[in-house]
Amino acid sequence: MTKTALDTRISRKFRALSEAGELGLVAYVTAGDPTLDATEKIVLAAAAAGADVIELGVPFSDPVADGPTIQRASERALAAGTTLEGVLGVVKRIRAKSDVPIVLFSYFNPMLQMGLAKFARAAAEAGADGVLATDLTPEEAGEYRNALAANGLDAIFLVAPTTSDARLGAVAEASSGFLYLISRNGITGAQDALPVDLPALVRRVRKATKLPLAVGFGISQPTHVTVLGGLVDAAVVGSALVAEIEKAGSADAAANAVAAKIASLKGAASKGVSKRSFDAP
């Protein structure tokens, strides 16, 4: 398919971050954990504390890419009755109060069950800006990409340390908004240190695309963010935030804890990120 140029909140945010020489912070939370009302409070608090992009996870019964922390969050959200329709509803409520870019982070099955055209239309109408299907490859994503592009939504794909040089270009070509770089092989989860070979991996990916790069899987500490400031365009923080939600005793406590974590991570973001011009999606 022909790549469609999109001008979304996501691409505009990354351009603004680049102009400011600032590392972006992408914050992941599982929608519906512990409730959808709580998710609305948590997301708004995260955005107010400095999160540049929100990844809103759609809970799924078999989250094979996720570690124990996010698996438990999906279980709690599903037990609370969270559905894809409910997640889109909370996106709409957030959008009425905030302009923060929102990426729906989902496995493919819930979207397929809704119907790709219906899902893309509903996501756009709710105010989402992009979608990342964790278990969908670009080679199998033609109908999905067409549906998203027709509704002005970025299609974000993952690349990993195991992605070959030959395939990197194809994945980048299928992507818009930003490219999500998995820092290490394995599942999600907070880590003490970043992989020592991450700089080499970033250099390899940079050769294949000028899209913004966001690194995730294992990012949890201010020191991680400081290191990433000289390497990539955004850090993705997930399990560390979900763990704060799990420990909290109420929605307000969860929102406050997430906001405090975001503030500490954003404060560590390097101000020396060199300005870059990104490919039009």
C-alpha cells in the first residue's frame, strides 16, 4: 500500500520535542486497572506531570509480550469488566479534558473482533491518535494499516534487537508517528540497567529510518532516562507506572503516585537532545 502522510498529535509532539531539544516521555497504563474511572484520573495526572504521549493498554486475556506486572494489570482490568468499547469511552472522556497524544496499545484480537474498519472509525472519533498492535506484523497488516490511515491514525510498529537489517526498512516504511524500539529480547518489566549494546542497536535502526525512536521494555529509573537522552527521541515507561497503580489503595493515590514517578523521570530527561528533522509519516 502507498504510505499516507499524516499530521497527528503524535508527529506534532515529536517535532516540538525535537525543536526544544527535549527527550520525550511515553507513559503506559493499562486501561481499566483498577477501573476505567481511575484510568481517566491517572492519565490526566500523568499528562499534567509531564508525560508527552500516553499509551493506553487494552487488557487482553493472553498478553504474551508482557511481564508479570502488566499481566496482573490486564487480569484486574478484565475482572472489572473492561472491554475495548469501554476503553474507547475513556479515551473520549480524556480527550475532552486534555490534548495529550494517545496511542491505543492492544493485541490484534480485540480489534479484529470489533471489525477493523469499525474499530478505526471509533478510535478516531473518540480522539485516539495512533495504534500499536503488539502481535501484528507489517507483512500481515495491510487491511489494518488501510483502516487506520483512512481515519487519520498512526500505525506504530515494533522493532527488536533480533530484527534484521533487511527487515528494519520494511517495518519503518509501514510505521508512522514513531518507531517503537524494544531495548532487549524478552517481555516487559522494569530492569536495573539498560542493555550495554543498546547504543549500537539504535545506530543500526537510525540507518533505516528518520522516524522518531521511542525505546521501551525495562525503562524504570531516572538514570535510564538520562542515558537515553543522548540516544533516542523518547523513553517508554510502563511496568514501573503499573506497579505504582498496583500498590495504591485508591484511584487518587494511584494518580498521585504515577504523577510523582512521571515528574521524577521527566526531570531527568536530557535537555541536550540534538534537533532532527523527521520523515513525514
